[in-house]
Amino acid sequence: MSEIIFDETENRATVIIDGAAAIQNAQEIKKLFQDSLAASANIAVNHQNAEEFDLTYLQLIASLFKSAVDSGKKIRFDGSNPESFTALIKGSGFHFLETNGNAGSKTDMEEN
């Protein structure tokens, strides 16, 4: 089950993705991302326990990063990126996610 955990002391929302980070759960993941953007200035995505990844998930992540950067919010990955996620990035063209996954400005987005 995927969820958002809010930490009001740090003004941070952590989106935890469990199960398939794929098209069959795209609507649920999109809603979690939208809710986290609406609720917090700092967003962390933790998908270290996700079982599978597809291009739909990468598109949702890219959209989340762009929306966060455009609205002056900070976003990062929390926990480790599974090998299957890293392999998908390498073959997909989403290279800005390949390094540490942190984005806090348009420059960060373009360089990563």
C-alpha cells in the first residue's frame, strides 16, 4: 500500500511507494504526488520497496520534479533506488533522475 507521511516539524511530505510503481497504479500514485505538492514545501519519494517500475512511473516522477521545481519546492528520493529503477532510467532518457534524484531549482533539474 502506498501512502504519504507528513512531518509537520520539517514541513515535509514523504510519499512511500509499495507494490508496483507501474501503469496499473498510476492514478493512485499521481494523486499521492499531487497531494504531497499541495501540502508541503519539501517532498521525499521513497520507492525502495516497490516491486516493479515502468515508463509510466518515470513520467509521473518527471512531472512531480517539474511541478516541484516550478513552484519553488524541494524534492528528493529517500532511501535507496532499487536496481530495476536505475536500469529503467538508464534506458529511458530520464537522466536527470540518474544521480541523486535531488531537485531544488531549474538548474538542478537540467543538470541531473
